[in-house]
Amino acid sequence: MAPPTAPAYFACMQQACDWDTKKCAPLGGDLGDRRCATGCFTQVECPNALGHLQSVLRPEVTQVLAWCYTLGDCAEVRACEDGVLTEI
């Protein structure tokens, strides 16, 4: 089941021509920080919307992504993240 913030987020995203996820999603979450702390992403990839999107992701998705960022090998981290994000 989607968090209660999800319908408002997706309604905003449908109206936002520039697809500015930070404008639409409520603040909160540390997934973006965890993602960058792995050292597996470039400076360009690190300022991402995961911290903002965390509040609209299902809890099990957030938990799996958090686990992905604990993996030691960057290839595994990226593959894990890709697998999770393609499923949502």
C-alpha cells in the first residue's frame, strides 16, 4: 500500500512540466545521503531525489534500498538499486 503522501505527489508530478521531484515531494528521508555515502555515485549523480521521494515510497521499497546501500561492492550497489527502482 502506498503512503498517504503518494497521491498528492503523483498528481503534482503530472502537472509539473519540468518534472521537478523536489518541488512535488514532501521533504524527509535519508536515502539520498545513504546513496551518496556509498561512494559509488559521481557528484552529478549524488544530488538526487531519493531523500524527497522516500516519503512516497512503500516502506518495503525504502527498506530494500537502504539495504542496497550497505553492500560493499559498487557494482552490487548499483545493480541492487537498479533492480529495486525498475520494480516500482
